[in-house]
Amino acid sequence: MAELSPAPIASVVVVSRDLPPVLAEALDSLRAQSLRDLETIVVLNRAAEPVPGAAWASAFDGSRLIVAGRNLGFAGGANLGIGAARGRYVLLLNDDARAEPGWAEALVAEAERSPGVGMCASKVLLIDPAGRIDTTGHRLFVDGLNRGRGRFEIDRGQYDGVRDVLFPSGAAALYRRAMLDELGGFDERFFAYGEDTDLGLRARLAGWGCRYVPDAVAFHHGSVTAGAYSSFKAFHVERNRVWLVAKHFPAGLVLLNPAFSAVRYGAQAFAALRGRGAAARFRAESSLGHALFTTLRALAAGWLGVPRMLAERRRLRSTRRLPLRTIYAWLRTDGLTLRQIAWTE
């Protein structure tokens, strides 16, 4: 393990659970970064430190290793790494992603130019299928579901301009330490999926900006740990978007949320019957009954947690500088259409 040196300008936190082979790729890409003033922290969401062979010992070389003691989820694991990070900026990189050599330098340079920016989003491309976009900043649907801007489009440079976006994907992002100190880190009740949306909206409502940096390029396998269309992912995505709405959305959108979701379910079912969209992929990997059971279980867990989220909503009044109705404007500029939600993966 590397000895601690004077505080770096930036720290990269990588959260992993079971030492997947792709983790070595992620760490190799961080050692190749052009920004040398960078520390790497690996958080292992497991009970005990592994005893890896020589290849793994080499993979961890130069990184600080933290063993969580149990599976804290992405949110808890990231918070553990953030707490140990010493940089002025905290960068997150998924364990199933790899960053281009100029990734960290481009993110930090943009943050240095823009003191009001609390978050920076990367240009994240899919490894499979190659040449397609995973996210260039996230967009939001009216019922709280979110998805990457440009998701599954062929990358032709159409998103190569620096611009403000709603919030970044936690798969490859920068967060300003001052913002994290002000707001706290991820809400660990979310565990996994949607925790970056929650932090992003919390930060935006507190007045922090988010900038998309197209020169900060990362490549993403996508849901290697949980499975891209697994029941685990489907449950947490659906449960957490209910919590997100209760915590941050204007009262009118909270009351109409069941109706908006019902329309989305109908559109996704229609697309699935034609073999399109994420719902079709999930259905292909499980039965229709299992898909319905997972959705109902997630909704039950989501609505049971609403009272706690409403209490948190009241607590967050002290940090909000923008009214909740600002979300209406964001839905107009960075919203997702029903077709985008239902017919794309």
C-alpha cells in the first residue's frame, strides 16, 4: 500500500465487492492518469480483506485499501471512501469502468475554472456495444426515473460540447469536497441505484451547478456486480425513485406520481411486447410473474419508506437555496420523454 503523502488535489474512490476481474482494469487506468497529484482509494464491501495472488497484489499497488467489514452498498461504500479521501475534489469511478488517461485532469480543470460547480459529469461510453453512449450527464422522467443523456446512441461527437447538465452518473464523476462537506455524502438508505440522483438533486437545489466535461472520457461495462437486468437492480431502481420523489419533488408531482408511473408501466409493457426497452430485457431473463412481483415488492418498500423521506424533505429546507418548483424547469430542459423511457434500454 502507498504511504500517505501531502494532501493531493483529488482523490479517486473505487467501490467494489468481490474483486471482479475488471477491477484490475479500473486501477490500471487510474495509474495511467496524466494528473499525477491523485490518490486512489479502493473500498471493498466485504467482511474481510482478501488474500489475493501476485496479480492482485500488483493491481492494488499504489492504492489505499479499505475493507468495509460488510456490504454497505454503493452509497455506504462511497461514503467510507469519501471520509478517507484527502483531496479537494473526490472522483468516483465504478469498478467495472476504465478511464482514459486525461479523465481526471479534464474534470479537475473544469472544476477549478468554475467555483460554483459542485459536480462534473464525464462522457461515459459503453464497452459493449462499443461506440455507444452510456451517459453524458443524467436526465429525469416526471415520475423520478432517470437515465443517461444520449443513452445507447452511437457516439458521433453530438455531445462533445461543455455544458451544464442536471447531475452526473456516479459511475464516473467529480464532486467538490466543499459541497460534500456542506451537504453530506450519499444517502445510505438508497444502498444502490439512484443514490447519485439523490445527491445530484440535493446539490442542485442547494445552488451548486453541474458541468458536463466531454474530454473526461471513461468506458463502462455496466452493472457487472448486480447484473444489468437483475431483480436486485430492478427492485432498487423502482424503490429508490419513489423515495427520490417524496424527498425532492414539488407536492403536485408527488400527488400525481402514481398516475405518472402507471402510464410509464403501460408504455414499458407495450414496448416489452415488441421486444424493445429495458422491460423487454428484464422479462427475457425472468418470468412475467417474477417481473410483476419485483415491481410490487419495490413499490411496497418505496411507499413504506415515504414517511422517512418526507421527514428528510423537511430537514433539507435548511440547505435549499432554490424552491422545489425549480424541478419543473429542469424537467423541461433535462427531462426524459415517455418513449425514451419505454423504448430504450
